[in-house]
Amino acid sequence: MHQAVKNKKSLFFLLLVLIAYKNFDLKAKPKNHLYLESSSKKNFYKSDNRTIVNKKVNWESYKTKYNEKDYLIWEKLDKSFDLKNYIKTNKIKERIYINNISLSSFNRSIVFSNKTAGPDIGWLVPPGLRWNKKYKFDASVRGHNRRLKDEPFLKWNGGDAVGQFYYQPIVREKYSFGLNMGMRSVYKGDAIGGQTNIGEGLSAGFRIDRKLSDTAGIAFGAEQLLHFDGVTDTGRDIYLTATKAFWTNNIEGIFPLDVFTAGIGTGKLAEGNVKMLCSDLLGGSGTETENKRRLCWAPIFSISRVFNKNFSTIFEYNSKDFLLGASYIPYSKIPLRGSFAVILSDHIDNYKVHNFNEMRWVFRLSLGF
């Protein structure tokens, strides 16, 4: 009899232990607190001085015995909530994330999170951001008109254009390496421009770059480095550039995005009045076929404001010119980008700002795959 009572007490105690264990969830969330999950609609949520913007949020309540004071209490904000004003008012300085967007390059364009190609952030100056992981090939045509004074602004007037082709086969998390080819002539023009036959003026170069962070990088490379015939005058454009981007109010994913690139270059990147370290290295600058000019280095930079994933503005100093323009990519799934810029001043007049009758324009059209 005594043994039976003892066994019943043991079973009762074991049953209590099992019930307590079942109701005690080590992974449970605090009472009346809300758990954050992602989905498709964008909403704003805040707790104390921390703010999160997410594409979608599903709220689920958990009940536990934890002290509520030890946990954050989230509240859903209405559509009129102004995130920028809230941050400014509450003097929030910590970094805020939306989708943890990383930035990379694609020729002269920017790429978001290795998925979506954006507009150009430079015309001639190469960005320093590491090459993106999605697109390895890019074909690009850049050119300019030769407007004479008082002629119509949009007139081609024997302008000129060159072709460039890029292949970046090695792309790792921190660096990439690739090759490029230049084609001096992409059309047969009149006596002023396009005098060489299509396909002439072939040259080759390379690019190696390194990722410093999700918003910064450095690149070293050359375009038209090796000339395969005697009609290439597009310049041995050796360059070393660094790029840093800044999100608005340091909120990752909130446009506009400001991108700064600076460095030094040779060839067409050193045709201006400020030059240094000149030499006869590699046969000269390669900017002319008849006159062998020395290979010099010059400072270069570009400043771009990316308003969204489709549109940007560009202000660039490529040693020869100061120019101001814009770039647009019409389709998010097709990496077709176009840029158009006006030359504000050039080295011939010691960078004196042109009046409208003297202004000329440049363009770049690129398609990747």
C-alpha cells in the first residue's frame, strides 16, 4: 500500500513537470510584444529611438513571464508618418537599414545588390566600385558632336564616336578582374569625323577592382592600353580611382544617393592643363596618330546624384572638360543605359565657362548581358 502511494506521487510529480515544460517556451517572445516578419508592402515601425522600414510586416503576439521593461515594444505607424522628419526631430544618428543594399559597378553604371542595373555615375571617369556579380559583358558607344560657333546645338557636325567592350569573368566577394577592347571606328563618316573604316583602331586593356564596403571601392585599370594598329587615337587611359557613396540621412535605401569618384588618369583622362609625371612610357599617351605626345597623369573626378534606380545626374571633370549631364535606364530588367551631357568648359580656353552658342554635347549608350 505504501509503495502504491509513493508511485502515485511520483507519477503526479512527473505529470506536473511535463505540463510546466510544455508551457515554458525558451524561444517565446515577451508578453504583449510583437514579432517582425517580412512580406511585400512597405510600412514604418518604431520603438524608442530605433526605426525600421520593411517591405511587409506580420505581427504575432507572444505571452511569456518575462519582464516587459527588458524588451522593445513596437508600434505600427500610419501612412502619414515622415521618416526623415522623425529622424531629424529625434536626432537619431545610428545607421538605419531597409534592405541592406550593396553597391557595385557595371562599366560607368551603378548596380544595386548585384541584381538591378542603374544609371551611369560618370561619363569618361571610371567608378571605383567593384564590378557586379550579375552582368559580365557590356558593349558601349561613346561620342561627341563638333558644333561650330552659332550652329544649331543638336547638330552632329562631323562628330565622332568610339566603341568599347568589357568582359569581367572573375568576380569575387572582395574583388574582380576583367578585360576590355576598344574600337576606334564604329561608323564611316565624312572628312571631319569618322574617317577610319568600321572596325579599325583596335586596342585592349584590363580592370581590377576591390570592394572596401557596401558603399565604397577602389579600381585600377586601363582602356586602349595596347594598340594593335596605327590608327588608334583614343588614348591610353590608365586610371586609379576610388568611389564612395552616401545614402540620404545615412538611411540605407532612401534616395537620393550621392556618389563621389576621384583619382588620377592618363591618355584622354590627361588632356587638360594640369599634368604631372610625364614620360614616354608605352609609346606615349596615344591621343593622336601623327604626334606622339608624352604619357602624363592628371587628377579626375565625378559627382553623381542617383535620384532612383532609373535616373541620375552627373558632374564630371575628366582633365579635358567639365561637363554636366544626366543618365537614364528605362527598363529595370534590361541593362540598357544612356547618358547625355553638355560640355560646360574645356582646357582650350583654360576652363572658361562657355556661353550657350559655344556649348557642345557628349553621349554614351551601353547595353549589358
